[in-house]
Amino acid sequence: MSAVETRRLVRSYPGRKDDSGRVRLALDEFDLRVERGEVHGLLGPNGAGKTTLCRILCTVLLPTSGTAEVLGHDVRAEAHVVRRSIGIVFGGERGLYGRLTARQNLRFWGALYGLSGRELRRRADVLLERTGLSERADDRVDTMSRGMKQRLHIARGLVTDPPVLILDEPTMGMDPVAAHDFREMIKQLRSDGRTVLLTTHDMREAEALCDRVTLVDHGKVIATEPTGAVGALLAHRNRVDAAEVPPETLAALRAMPGVEAVEAGADDTVRIMTVDAATVTEALRLLVAAGVTRLSTAPPGLEEVYLSLIGKRGMSVRR
């Protein structure tokens, strides 16, 4: 049994129509399978259907047609079971009460799920310790940093000890240090054996955390692949990274047939994108002949695959 599975899932919004006047589908025959214990990334531009899927899995929205299951339980017929099987973590400020302390927030959410007394107090204290918030447990949430609030979001999502976590843009707006700490927490959750479904625009985050990724656009699944093998979707392409390339060599590379792009990077580096293996060989010969010694080649990464299959519509890659 998979942790999450959707089959021919459709969600329409009758009031929204496309350019041809037809009802626009937020999810269109959407098939997804997330295995138990994996971190699965859901990647796509704004409006691709990612948040709609999360809302259906959380039982906030009902499917128009098709099925969605969490741990084998249908989100429509067994919504009460599904709700106890999942934890939900949103990015931003949603879901926390600023005038309450961190401890009060957790006890409040735990009480909504039926926890009480000693068990509720113990659970809140354990989660505050695990998320590194023990020293701030009795501070009001509106005095906390963005990173601390996101840690509290994680604690809230874990208050019922759910086997499945749904994270919708969890690092949105975080500074790099807070985002790094958050990712370490996700790795710990994976080591616990939990299943994590992560929606993100951050390609580096997806590459660092996800076992598999699903690319989504216009409510459809474009591809699902192991993160390390996603470059095979563009097997005919490759890239060459080089440093300290003379200007005349750069000009020759840009004019070379089979070179798709020459992109400047940091610290006097460039990335040469090619359309076939033969061009890689020719580019390397030209660079070596020019005396360039800092060279490396690699298949396309997740960002290149994303841009090729989906494009830049609505995309932001955090640097």
C-alpha cells in the first residue's frame, strides 16, 4: 500500500474558464503515487495545481471525479480517518496564533485533535524540544522570527504523530540559515520513517531533500522520476562548467553549432549548455586548447529539466 495515491483525479472550478470558454481544470486526470517513507517533491509553476492537490489530500476540497487515497483510505468516504493520518505544514504566517505562546499553540491544536491532560502536555513539550523551541516555549509567537515560526509549524503538524506530512511551500520567505535548519529537520523526519509530500519552487531544496520528484503543469503530471535520475529526461543534452575562459574562447563557444547557451556564473565561471554529446567533445577540445584547466561536465540538473519541460512561467529559483 502506498502512502498517497491518486487515480484520474479531476478538480474543476465551474466559475473559471480557459481562453476557449471551457471550464478550467485545476487537476486534469492527475495520477500520483507516493511510496511510504519517501520524501516526494511536487514541482510546478504557480497555478499548476499543487496546492489544490494538497487541499484534496487534506479533505478541505472534494475531487470533481477520480480518487485520492491516503494510506489506502479514500479522502471522500473516509475523511475522518485521513485527517488523523496526515500533518499539514504551510509556508508563511497561516495557522498560528500570534498572541498565544508556542506552548499554548501546540496545546490548542492538540486539543482540537482530542488530546488532553498529561498526554497533551507531554506531547507539546516533546515537540518543542525536538524543534529547538524549548527556550522560547512561553514566548508569544508574534515575537518570533520566521524560522522559529516555521519550526512551530512543523511541531503543529506532528502533534498527532501522523505517518504522512504534507508541506506546502514550507521555506517560503525564510532566510538561508533558517531554510537550512528546516531542511535538516525534514531529513530527521525521513529517518523516522515518515512520508513527506513537499511542494516547492526551490530546485536546490528539491534536489537536496527529495527521493523522487513529480513535475506538474496545467493540472497534469508531466513526469515522475527519482531525483538523481531526472537528468535522463534530457539525455541528449549535457553541460560543461569552466572557469577563467578567455573572452575570445567564449565568443567561439557561442558561435559553435550545437551550443544552446553560454551562461555566466559566479567567480569568473561559465556554463555551456549543449544539445548533444558530440558538441560536448568539441567544446572541451576548444577549452583545453585555450589553456582552461578548471573544467567539469555533468548531465542536466533538476533546474535544467524543469526549464526545458515547463519553462519559466511562474517560476522562481532561490539562490
